[in-house]
Amino acid sequence: MSREQLLESLRRKGDQRVHDIWQRMEQEAARLKAEADQQLATRHRELENAQGQWSQDLSRPILLAAERKARQIAVEAKRLLVEKLFEAALEALAELRDERTADVFSTLVDELPTIDWYQVMVNPQDRSLAEKHFAQAEIIEDPQIVGGLEAVAAQGGIRVNNTLEKRLIRGWPDIFPGLLQDLLNEGDKG
């Protein structure tokens, strides 16, 4: 083999080695790039999950605060509704009183225990009715009483409040749910 042939053979072998090395490097680069792309995609998914969790973590207190505020508003609305309905019911007592004053007053008197009442408070318009039923008692006019009476015996030791207002207050927990249901039913019709 001649020197030129030897050099040519070495150059070919060298070129082949360079080509083989270059190919291995390209394959390794492709493998590393694919691995990096896969890791990048994994990190991207992890970041999206973390961001979603972070977003939930941030929004949870906001949602809880909004729910709490909504409950407070609902409670306040119900309180105002109860208050307004109670005021309307108190106003309606005056109409009830005017319709059947004598009958209502007699019924309320009949509910009292039979004892010597020494003081009876009534609406000024009911004074004559009170005087008929309680001839021996001191009759005190109280314009705050819409209807009914408040009677006192035993020098203040026994006191019975049988006014329409007091009866409404006592019965309100039983009256309100039905009244509310009636209002809701009326609202559904309209």
C-alpha cells in the first residue's frame, strides 16, 4: 500500500469516524431534546395544576366571604320582613278592635281568673266596657293599649296582661310561618 493510499484510507476512516460521532451526537441531541420536551410538558402540567390549586386557594376565602355575606343579607332581610309583618299585624289590631270591640273585650275578660281586680288598664275608648265588668276596680286609660286589658290584683302581686298586643306577641311564633307561607303563595300567583 502506498503512502497516498494509506493517507486516503486514514482520511476515509477519520471521515467515517467523524460521521459516526456526528450521527451519535445528533441522536443524543434528539434524545436529550425529546427528554427536555417531555420534562417541559410535565413541568407545564404541574404548573397548570399548581396554578389551578393556587387559584382555588385564592378564590376559596373569597367564595366563603361571599357566602357568609349572602347569609347575613338573607338573615337581615328575614329580620326586616318579620319586623314589617309584625308592625302590619299591630296596625291590623286596631281594625279588629273597631269591628267587634264589645265581643272581643268580653271574651278577654272571661279568660281572667275570678278574683278581685283592683286596677284595670284599657284603651280610653274601652273605659265604659271596663267599668261594666270591673265596677270595684280603678280604671286607668292607656292609649298605648289597642284593645283588651291589663288587670292587677293583690296590690300588684298578680298582673295579667290580656291586651291584643300581648296576645299577638305571644302568638307571633305560631302565626308568622303561616303568614309568610301565604305571602309566598301570593307572590307565586302574581
